[in-house]
Amino acid sequence: MDGFISLGLSLLEWQKYVSTNVQSLSGKMPFSSAVNFFLTNHVTQAPVVDEDGLFLGIINSLSLMEQLNSQVQNPLKNYSGSLLENFVEKPEIILNIEDGSKQNLQQLIEQKIPLAFVINREGRLVGEIQLCFVAKALDQLLEDLEYFVTSVIESDHNGIVAINAQGTVIFYNNSAEQILGIPADKVIGNPVQQFFPDSLAYQTLVTAQPQRDVHQIYGDKSFKTDFLPIVTQDKVIGAVAIFKDITELKAVSDRLSHSERLTATLEAIVDNSYEGIIVIDEQERVQIINQFFLDILELKEEDVIGKSVLEVSPDSKLPETLKSGETKFGDTWQYNGKDYLIMRAPVEKNGKIIGALGRTLFKNMEVAKMFAKKVMRLEDDLAYYKKELHRFNTSQYCCKDIIGNSPRMQSAKTLLKRAALTNSTILLLGESGTGKEVFAHSIHEASLRQEGPFIKINCAAVPENLLESELFGYAEGAFTGARKGGKPGKFELADKGTIFLDEIGDMPLSMQAKLLRTIQEREVERLGGTQPIKIDVRIIAATNRDLHQMVIEHKFRLDLYYRLNVVSIELPPLRERGEDLELLTDALIERINHRLGTLIEGVSEDSFTYLHSYNWPGNIRELENILERAIIICDEPWIQPWHLSLPLRADNTGTQNMEESGRQLLDSLTNGETLKTLEEGLEEAERIMIHSALQKTQGNKMQAARLLGIHRSALYKKIAKHRIIH
Ligand SMILES: Nc1ncnc2c1ncn2[C@@H]1O[C@H](COP(=O)(O)OP(=O)(O)OP(=O)(O)O)[C@@H](O)[C@H]1O
């Protein structure tokens, strides 16, 4: 029987349809009375009971007629006097009013038996039941049941799609409609694969095998689906797909696993932290504590978690943090004779304090002190570098540093002081090492701009392709690799101060034009920039080249030359102010002593003679270098000639080759053309021998003295006497 009907049957209260208004016949009744009964009552069968009311069976009008008929054909047979109990038949089915199994009722329906009698447990007749009433009641029940089941399925939050054996959708509930977003009237009656190509319902139809928890994706949604075959009497008559939308669930589970990972990470951080961490909840109970803190407290985690923090650490201030909500940083906490630097902070959620966190900031105070020392040292370094940077961008010399009383130096200094007070551009001219930079610094220092920056650029030292950006800066994105925000050029950096353009004679012509514009307009435009920037700068330029000659040779712009040459100061070479040599030597020795920490008194008389013998092409820079070298090697208070390693030269003019002149001398001596006195000859010979000895020993005087067989001091005297430059 169909499962659905079985369900209906099990729910059917069939006893309600038992009619107790049944006329029974007594088994002791004569046959003839039974005939009369059927003739008057128009029924086809009647129950027969004994004198105790126990059901004996039924008497059928048809079989009664057959008995009578046989009596008519054989009169010898006389039934009329016989008792009815002899004609009782066993009915096809008897229903017991207390039988819960409903097997007989099912049989009644299946075999379509129109009428059955109902007895009780003792076997007494209770009544009769007619198939037509039972069938009607069952029909009504099944109708209700179907409505009920359909409603339940419709209201299920799972989507349900059923197909028949042909794969046509025959059921599609509200949830399916909502989840999949396709209306039922479009889907029902159409092949399932037309809408859901990935559906396994059709496969289930063929295999009759259920497939559960199949993960599917439809559009942007995720589903978990069960595909079940619909089987009746061993025949697959369809399949059903029951699915639920797990998109939200999946998102939640993803979030959950993310927060699980996060929790694990936090736990690892807390546990492996090189500091103590403790967290309490709003009830002051310890919720989190790391091993580091446990070690300080000398406790185990199980002794601490969930306990009141005051129980664990009686002088803890964390409860105060809970109340005040204030973060405290840098308090000290003493425990077990050790000091800890600690930090306390409230733990807040949605503006409400839900706990408090305590951290020891350092393992102990020693570490804290070490950190503090480091920070202080870094701060000192920073202050130093700031000062250095400031020093670098301000003047390093002032007028006092300019040494020299010679008339030319004095007039140069006077001009300096006068020009410094103006804003005029100044051109410093002079050989290398004559003090042009010293003058530039001193001008700045003596000017009203002394508080402003002093920015120097050596035009010869910067590669031509970088000079423009160095001088004028560049805008952001001016070229690949340009710094974000751009970079200011030296002119911008020198604003309100002085720019010193050293080696201006080496500036390329293309840049000269731009420089001229800047001097005229008093504004700069960054490379790749669009806006001119106003600048307030005093320009000092310097060169050791003959700018005038360069202008003639078209190597320097005449207009720029005029712009620069507003005030020009010419610095004399050292050889032209020999009277300053002693002053300079003393001042430089003092300066070098100060720098190197040495205690040299000065140079000896002989040394001065020796120094005067030289023509100083490198000027004061060269003098400074030679003195510094002498101070380093000097092991006595006074610098002697042998400490001074002046470059080797042919003679004072430095033009003639010694060897050559020696050879000429010998030639002349032997040829007798230019006869000299013996003394003159010997002098000349001595000079030549000393010179060649120095050449052989590459200027090493000790070796040269040894080669010549004289004492080193004697050699120096002779070198000075012959004014041999080496
Ligand atoms: N008048 C001076 N008094 C004291 N020291 C000086 C004087 N002139 C120059 N010096 C020293 O000589 C060295 C060279 O000077 P500076 O650099 O100013 O020369 P310069 O003319 O700018 O050389 P260059 O053209 O090669 O750049 C510096 O160490 C400086 O201290």
C-alpha cells in the first residue's frame, strides 16, 4: 500500500465510524425465523451471537436462499426446524475494536469488503463498519494530510525542488524561489537542467542513490544540497533536491576561522613577549597572564586565571585603572625585591571599560636604565649633528681669521669690511689657496645676513648635468627618480643668507645664462617646475681663472662677468707678500697645534730662511700643509729645515733642470770657456752633488746626507745656503 495512504490509515480514528445500531441474530434461533428476518429487514448478511452475546459469525441471505432452494428441490431436507447456528459462516474479516494494528482495516480497504462486523476483546459483537464510510473518512484525511505536508514543505526554510521520472520539475517551494531568485511558474513543468545545469537530481533519478551534503555554487551564493531519489514500490518515480543557502554561514565560518587565527596569533604574541602581560575583566578577575608575568609572581597559570587580581598580587593598581579609565605609563612596581617599570591601561569596548591591562615595560630597571642611556646618547648625537649641520651651513671663518699685514692684504681686508655691509655681489679673484673661501665666509660673517645660511657650491666639482638641479632644485616628478615633494636648490637654501659660487670660471656657458637670469630677476625656477620662487640672496663668486681673458675667448659671458664684477677683491699670492710669511707661519702653527694637540713653539731661523727660498705656488694652503707635515714629524719644540719637505726644484725660478746645469758646468769647466775661481767651482760642484744625492734618494735627506758622508744638519744648512728646493 502507498506509504501516504498507510500514514492516513494510521491517523484514521476508524472506531468513530462503527455503527452499534446492528441487529444480531441468536444462534439458537430456528432457521425459519432467520428467513423471516431477511425478508423483513432487506439486508444481505447479519451477525449471529450465542446466548452470551459472543460473536459466532455471520448468516448470509444468499446462502440462506441456497439452503431453501435445495429444500424445495429435495423436500426430504427440512431445515425450517434447524437452529441458525448450524448455518453460521465465518466472515472474510472481523475487526476488533481494540486492535491498534489496523491490519484488518487495511485488508477491508484493500479487498474492498463493503461491510465488516466489529467485536471487542471478549469476542462480543460491538457493531458493524461499512467500507463506504471508512473510505470517505480516509479520503478526507488524506486530503487534509496532503495540504498539511505541502504547507510544511512550502514553509521550510530549505529550498526544495522535486522532479518526476522524466526530469521535469513538479515541485518548487517558496524558499527555493527566494533563494534561487527564479519564480516558480517559470520552473515548474520544465526540465530541471534547463535552469540548473549542475543539478545532480537527474543523476540521482538514474542511479537511485542519494547524494548528501553536496557543496554547490549558484551565482554568488553557496549551497549545501541533498539529492534524494523518490522511490515507491521499488521504482524511482522522481528525485528531490533539498538545499540550504550557506553563503552567510560560510562568511560567518570564514570570519570565525579568521578570528581563530587572530586569537592564536595574539596568544603567541602574549606568550612570547619579552615583557610581563596581565589582563583583568571588569570584575577584577585575571583573564590573561603570560609566562613572563607568572615567572615574576612565581605562580602557575591555573593558580591565577579567574582569580581576583588582588588575591594574586595584593598591591596591584589594576582595579584603580578599571575605575579611573586612565592610562599610566612609567610607574614603578616592586615585587620580590625587584623594581619594574610598568604601564597600565583600560581595555575599552564601545566606549565602556571592560577590563584593564598591565605590562612590565622592561625585564628590570637595569634594562630600563640601559635603554634610557641609549636614548640620551642618541639625543646627544642628534644635537651634535644638528649643530654640525648648522655650522656647515653657516660661515666658518671671520675677519679675525684672515692673517696678513702686507699692504695688499690690508687693502683687501678693508674692501671686504666695506663690501660686507652692502648687498652687492662680490667677485673674489686670486690663485688657488690664497684665501678666497676664507674671505667669502668672512664677508657673510661681517654682513647683516650673518644669522642667515651660508651655502657654498663648487661649480667645478658638480657634474655638468647635475649642476642645474643643484643650483635651482627640481620639482616633484621632474624626472625618473626625482624625490617626492621635489628638492630645493642651493639658491633656495641660501634664502636670507649668502651663496658662495666657488670656481665660477668653470661654470658651463649654458648654466651661465640661467645664473644671469637668477641674478637679474632675484628668483629661481625649479627644474620641471612652473612657479618662480622669489629669493633674497647675496652672491659671492670666486675664481682662480682670468675671467677677463675667458670673456675675450668667449668662454665666459660678458654680461655675467659684469653682473659678478660689481665689487671685486683680488687676493695676492703668497710669494708677493713675503712679509706676511712669518705672521702666517706662526698663526698657522698655532692653529695646527690646536687642532692636533701638539706643542710646537715655531720654526727656527734657518727654517724661515728655507721657507722664504720657496715661491709657494700653492699659496697659504701649501704653507699650511707643509707646516702640518713638519709638526707631525717634528720631535723637538722648533721646526728645523729638515722637517720641512718643500718640493724639489731646479732653482728659485724653478725652470732649469739641475742635472742639465751640472753637466753644462762640468763641460764649461773642462772646456775652460767660462773659467771660475776654485771656490766658485767648488760651490757649484757642492750644489750639484747635493742636488743629485737628493734626486737619487727621492728627497730623503737622511739618506742623502749618508750618501754624501756629511751630517744631516750640515746637509740642511747647505740646502738652505744653495737654496735648493726639493
Ligand atoms: N689670509 C689667510 N689667513 C689665514 N689662513 C688663510 C688665509 N688665506 C687662506 N688661508 C688658509 O689657507 C687654506 C686655503 O684657503 P682657501 O680655501 O680660502 O683658498 P682658496 O683661494 O679658496 O683656494 P681654492 O681656489 O683652491 O679653492 C685654508 O685652510 C685657509 O684656512
